Amino acid sequence: MSTPSSVSANPEYVPTRHKRSFFRSGREDSPFKRLIIHIVLILACIVSVFPVLRVLAISLRPGNRLMSTDLAIIPADATLESYRIILFEKPFLNWVWNSAAITIATALIGVIIAATAAYAFSRWKFPGRSVGLVFLLATQMIPASMLMIPIYILAIKLNLVGTYRGLVIAYCVTSIPFSVWILKGYFDTVPVDLEEAARIDGCSQLQAFWRVLLPLSTPALAITFLFNFMSAWNEYLLARVMLGSQESLMTWPLGLQRLQGQFQTQWGLFSAGSILVMIPVVILFLYSSKYLISGLTLGGVKG
Amino acid sequence: MITSEVILKSLSEVGSTVLMILAGTVVVEALLYLLLVKWLKYKYALPFMLLAPAAIGLIALVIYPLIWELRLSFTNMSLKAFKNPQFIGFKNYVRVFTEPVLKQKMFFPLLGQTVLWTVINITFHVGGGLFLAMLLNRNMRGRGIYRTLLILPWAIPQVIAVLAWRSEFNFTYGYFNIILTRLGLQPVQWMTDPTANFIAMCLTNIWLGIPFMSVTLLGGLQSISQEYYEAAEMDGANGWQQFKNITMPLLQPVITPAILLGTFWTFNNFNVPFFINQNELESSDIMVTGLFRAAFQYNRYGFSAAFAFVIFALLLIFTIFYTRYTSSLKGAYES
């Protein structure tokens, strides 16, 4: 891939060797340098993928060889036994179902609430607006375990421990600040003229929001939904505090953590469960990572 | 196995909560409509109605609990005194600094450990992330594949990633000790030796945090116009000079918020310290896990509330200084 040197605008200029160093994002790298870069990147990729491959390896081992110092990724006697046990003999599907029900409901509600709030922040200069925006940022600073103390005690007093009620409401609300920032940032980039044109054609303000702005903001809405979905799907701490010891209500992070208990670890089952839970989320994430990151930096830079 | 009983139970629990939220919203909006639109004819009636659900949610689940926690921090509430806690003034705040906050650990060593944890992690995140971003910021074969594979640690659910790492630190079957023994070295007690446990935590979190930094910084690098480098090259600037005088200043608007965000995430990181030592070693705790332990293992609620506000104050001071400092830097660049 030897693209012509970008400095060809000046025909007398010939880049000398020492100038193509690592610090320069060079387009005229020497083959040797390219080789080194590929080697370094391949090593980095191995480090980044390795723990996942180990989990995969353990999930494929037969039950009598779980404890082994074997380092092969696909063991010679690979079996799907662990997958069969976790799917059909453990309440794994229950955990996943519980997580899915909670997660989809809270992500949807969270997006709706955040979208209306972001619309207000984006289109009106109402009193208290800047205080509200700063407050939304400040909530990101609060450590989770700090809010856990009062929420737990209040939940005990309100009889909400051991039910989904507190958990669902909490998931809806905790995702709001971040979602509002992302959506407001996106709404700001959509020209107001479009809504005004719709108003002239006889739409009300809300109809303009619903029929003009929201359809135009589908990518941002999808990303916000996805972000809410993933943070609720992966949440452990609040679920542990709020659900107590209710076996039938457990979400998958609680269940998997229990499999990797303190005294007896069911490695095979833990690994098989992890792989099953991981696949859909990882695919979703990789698919949407580009948008997710631009949303993140948009909110960050503007803050 | 999945049973229909459980399906119905969680469905009805979730469903009834959703209905409750909907009904509450309808009632609130109707009241606001009557009050703001019909009665006061307020100019900003619509935005306030749009904001109401989010505002009520945040007031109920963030502001109210925080005020309640502030009140709690002045009482002696614990598991023993759960029903009738007594008001004890600033005693809890004095205790945070004078008595062990956990069983053995005092406040300042814990703070030192947390700062060390944050500095180590952020240094490696930014350094490693910048390194990878600069390698990726060029025309090359397989760039998309590298990018996808390198982002993987960020995509995996954190609980799974950390628990997987924990099993790699197992004394007999973990990867690290297998390699160490094959190299003829002594295996390390990752789970019981405090220093080794802390290193294990750092390794895990560095692995977890680099993808976010490298992807964010790659975005920043790509937005720097190639012309700057071409001009610098004509003036005879070497690679290091270009890095120092072009890349770093122009990357500033991306690096600053990324570091701020990363610092909060690392300082407040709960999953990694909590799952790596599974709540066994007090010596590996950082602030937020220590707080969780003080509250939910030792059940000293009033004390933990005071402890929480001390941590919050530290974060607030840090934010103010950091934003002041970086905005003054920005001013220096512009002038």
C-alpha cells in the first residue's frame, strides 16, 4: 500500500529518512516499519482477545478436565456438555429472561423520558436551564455506592426490596442524565427551521417534535436505547442490593457470579453461560461502536 | 430450565411497574396542564411539562436520597440502631479521619491507595491508548480488523470480563501462574498477597480501559489535518517535535474530557476491585468498595454516609481544579 507521498506539491522536496519516525502518522512508511507496526498490533490484539478465548476454551472442556493447566484454545476432547447443563439443568434461561424483561422495559422508558427532556433543553431557554444542565453533568460524578446507601435503606422502609419495582424505576432514572446529554447534543444539530416549517403547515409544537424531529433523530435514539440497554443488562450492584436473596428474581449477573462462588467454582458452567450472554451484546456493541463513540465525545466536548 | 411460572412472575412485576410509571406520568402531566397552561398561562409551560417526568425521577432517586443521606450522616444509624437513630452532630465526620474506616484501614492510607490506583490506571490507559491510536492512524491493511479486536474488552459485559480475569489469577490453574511455573519461577499468591492482589486489579483494569482511550484518541488524531505535518516537515521538524508541537496541542480538546471521564470511571470503579478480590481482602479496597463494605458488610450506615460525602467532596474539588487548570491551559494556547 504505497500511496504517493502527500508532499508532492513541492517537487523539490524529498523527505529524508529520519523524518518518518513513529511520532509522525506517516503515509510513506518503509516496509520494515510497516512490518513492525503489524507485529505490535497483532500482539496487542492477542492480549485483548486472549481472556475471551480462555473462557471459550474452558466452556468446551469435558467436566472431568475443568481443572487443568492445559493452555490449548480448543481442547482435543471438546464437548458442549457445559452448554447443555447450563441451558437445561440450571435456571440460566430464567436469569436471562428476567434480565431481558427488565432491560427492554427500562431502556424504552428511559429513552422516552430523556427524549422529551432533551427536546425542552434543546429548543427553549427557560429559567433554570443552565443549572439543570450542570446538574445533569454533576450526577455523573456521584459514586454508585454512595447512592446505594440511602436507596437501600429507603427501599427497605418502602418495602421494595425483593421486588422489581425499585429496580425498574432506578434503572429508568439512572440512565437519564447521560441520555439527555447525548440527545440534546444531537437535537442541537438539527435545524429549527424544519420544525418551524411544519408549524407553518399547521402542526402543533408537539406534532413537530413527533413527526419531524424524532424521525430525523433515529440514529441518536437508537444509540441512546442501546446504551441504556447495555448499562442495565450488565448492571450488578443495584440488582444485588435490591433483589436480596430472591432466587427466582435473579438477573444473569447475579446468577453467574453465584456460579463463581467463593468455595466451589463451577468453571465450565460459568464459562458457557458467559459465552452465551456475551455473544449478542458484543455483536451489538461492535456494530454500533462508531456511533456510540461519537455520541460520547460529543457530550464530553460540549461539557 | 425455564418455567412458565417464573416468566409470568417477572413479566407481571415489570409490567405493573411500567403501568405505575405511566399512570403517574399521566396524573402529573394533567396537573401541570391545569396549573401552568389553564391557570397561570405560563410562557414556558410546554418545556416544563416535557421536563417533568425526568425531573421528578431525578428528584426522587438522586436529590431526595442525597439529602436524606446528608441527614443520615449526622446520626448513629447502624443495624443495631436501625429504627431510632440518634442525632450525633459531626461525630461521624470526625471519625472518618480519626478512626479506621474499615476494620483495619485508616482514611488516608485508603485515599493514598485510591489515588495510586487512579494514577497508575489513567497513565497506562492514556499511554497505551495513544500508542495504539497512533499505530492505527495510517493507511494500512487490516485496520478495521485490528480496531474491532482491540475494542473487544470494552464490548464484553464488565462482570464477565472481570470474573474471567479473576480465574486467570487462580493459584494453580490461572494462566499467569502456569506461565510463571513453566518459566521456572515461583508462582504468585495473586488472591491472598495484598501487593499481588493490587497488581492483579491494575492489570485487569488497564486491559479494560485502553479500548475507550484508543478509540477516542484515534477519533481525535483523524481530525488533525495532514497539512500541519507537511508544513512542519518542510520546516525540518523531526518526529518528536511534530508530536510535541502539533499532535499534543491539537489533541487537547479530545484528551481533556477523556481524561476527566476516565478519572471518574477509574476512581469510582466498583466492579474491578470488588470482583477481583471477591470482598475478601480489605487491603485491596479503594474508596468506593471500602464505602460499600462499611455500609453493607459492617452495616455502619450513619458513618458510611459521612464517609460518602467526604469522597464526594474530594471528587468535587478535583473537578473544579481540573477544569480550571485545563481551561487556563486552553487560554494559554489561544493567546
